[in-house]
Amino acid sequence: MPESQDVVIYGAGGHGRVVLDAALRVPGLRVVGVIDDASTLRGQRLLTTEILGDVSVLSEPRFRLCRVVVAIGDPASREAAAARVAAAGLGFAAIVHPTAFLAYGVSLGEGAMVLPMAVVHTGGSIGAHAIVNTGAIVEHDCRVGDYAHVAPGARLGGGVIVGRAALVGIGASILPGVRVGECAVVGVGAAVISDVRAGAVVGGSPARILKGS
Ligand SMILES: CC(C)(COP(=O)(O)OP(=O)(O)OC[C@H]1O[C@@H](n2cnc3c(N)ncnc32)[C@H](O)[C@@H]1OP(=O)(O)O)[C@@H](O)C(=O)NCCC(=O)NCCS
């Protein structure tokens, strides 16, 4: 990245506001605006920042060198929005809140978001457009897939694998080495002690299947 990078935040909802607040605090980033699919929001403000319109504004020459952070909580919507940005020819910026701790050598995919007080320890990899939310702990050697979400206060033991677009809910804990499959959902407060199949919804302590197989 150049010394100062212009960024646009995509998403004016609650998660968008959290990511905007983080981006405004990152040295070397200049937030030039917010976009949202709801074109009626155009001209309003999110925190201190103007909502410029919908994704079509990105085709204007003034945004040519901008990077975008897709700050939409729902993974399917986040993926669709990222595809629209890529079609407009723009790249993505990852956001790491200044109070987050990233160990040396952690790999961070494009558009990933690591929010206040989160920890990602050594050997970790965070996928493209993934979220490590407020106060989450991702211990050593974890792999968090593209579009996955480790929600506030969730804790992953060493070597946990979280599949693409999976959600580890608020305050859930995952035993070291466990795999959470693609698009699986781990409920709020769960204690996961064995692998979770793709698409399954689990909850409780120890976690049991609530939906799926
Ligand atoms: C697990 C979860 C996805 C289930 O949601 P849902 O599909 O709407 O399910 P319901 O609320 O209809 O509950 C279905 C059953 O599961 C139980 N259940 C729901 N969430 C549970 C949880 N976290 N732990 C244990 N049991 C749970 C309910 O009590 C209910 O049981 P019953 O059928 O015996 O009455 C949801 O409760 C959850 O925890 N989501 C994570 C949210 C999150 O962390 N988001 C991040 C925001 S930043």
C-alpha cells in the first residue's frame, strides 16, 4: 500500500459503523466515504463520513485508486457486495483496529476486518473479507476462512479451522484443533469439542446439533 491509502466503506449498517470507526483510527488510511445499496441514504452521514450513494459511484474516476472494505455482517451479502466491487475494478483494504493484537507472521486476506481488542496469534491466517470481531481470541495456528466471522468474545483454541462463511457466535469457545465446516453456525456461548459439519447449526455446552446433520 502507498503511504496514505484512500478507502471507501461499503455498508452503512451497524457493522459498517463499527468498521468505519476502526478505519478512522488507522494511521495512513483516509476514509473518503461510505457507500450502501440503499441509494436513498445518499447525502446522509455515517458518524463523520458522507454516504456517497450506491456501488455505481465507484466507477467515477476519483475512486480509481481507492480500496474498499465491505463492512456488511451477513456473509452472503458481503460476498455479493465484494463481487460488485471487483466488477467495478477496485481492490480491497484490510482493517486492523489499533487496539487489536496481530502476532508476527499472521496472514490477513484482502478486505479482512480485525476489530477492537481482538487477538490473532502466531501462525494464524485470516481469510479474505473475514471478520474477527471485538474481543475475539484466535489462538496460534488457526485458519479462519474467507467470509467467515468470529463474533465478539469468541475464542478459538490453537489450530482451529473455521470454514468459509462460517459463523462462530458471540462468546463461543472451540477446543484446539477442531474444524468448523463451511457455512456452519456455532451458537452464542457454545462450547465446541468436536468437528462441526458444513452447514450445521450447533449450540450448547458441550455443543450439540440444533439444525442440519
Ligand atoms: C444458534 C442460532 C443460530 C439459532 O438461531 P435460530 O435458528 O433462530 O434458532 P431458534 O432461536 O429458533 O432456536 C431453536 C432452538 O435452538 C435453541 N438455541 C438457540 N440458540 C442457542 C444457543 N446459542 N445455544 C443453545 N441452544 C440454542 C433454542 O432454545 C431452541 O430450542 P427449542 O427448539 O428446544 O426451543 C442463534 O441462536 C445464535 O446463537 N446465533 C449466533 C448469533 C451471533 O453470535 N451473531 C454474531 C453477531 S455479531
